[in-house]
Amino acid sequence: MLTAREATPERIIGLDSGADDYIVKPFDPDEVIARAEAVLRRVKGRVQQVVTAGNITLNETTGIVTVDEEPVPLSQAQTALLSTFMRHPNQVLTRDQLIALTFNYEFDGFDRAIDNQVARMRKQINRDGKQPIQTVYGAGYRFVVEDE
């Protein structure tokens, strides 16, 4: 809440009515930004971030992946890769792009290690011959979701 009312009872009423914070004018814009970021940090842990593409659902908060509503065990690296693919549908991603988007360049293996992770992930998420991760020869990989 951002207001010119600075009396203590007004602050209490503002906070009791649901405000996460109470800032009185005049204010420092940097302080408002810092307070907003603090609120976002507190809320982030409570918000479930779920991505769905076709028959695949990924809860990024818990790391749980389901295919056709059945849980699929994936490693942390595979879950992170799947998240990257799901957030970039129908887009060809090179190994270097996958490393940058998924691991922020903090990847200890060779770029070919991505191939192994993708191969293992494909086995886990394959259902009825539907394979959403396609190899684009000479370029990389593409996550394609069929319209159902």
C-alpha cells in the first residue's frame, strides 16, 4: 500500500485489510522496488508453476512430471531439460542453446552429454509411439506437441 496517510492506526488498518506492506509518501523509489522484490521472494515459494504440453505436465515447483497423468521418474537434469523444451515449443534448439537455457552455462559435461540426457528422457516420456522430442539433423532438437 502506498499512501500519504502515516498515522499508526491507518497503517494497522491497511495491513489488516490485506496489504503486504505499507509505504508512506514521500518515499524512495529504490526502497519501493526493494520491498516489492522482498514480497515476490516470499510468494515465489508458494506458487505452483505448472507447464502442460499435450499429454505431458511438469510441475516446476515440485519437479513432478506426468505423462497421460502417470508419474514419470526423471533426473533433475532431465526435468530441467524438459522444462526448457516445453517453454520453447516447435523451436529448434542447439546443444549450446539447451545448455545456456537449462543450466545457465554451468554444465560440467561435454555438449554431447545433452544427447544422452535427451535419449534417456525420450524413453521415459514415450507413450503409444508419441515422441515429442524430435532430432533435427545438423541443428539440434525440437519439442513438438501434437494437437489433440
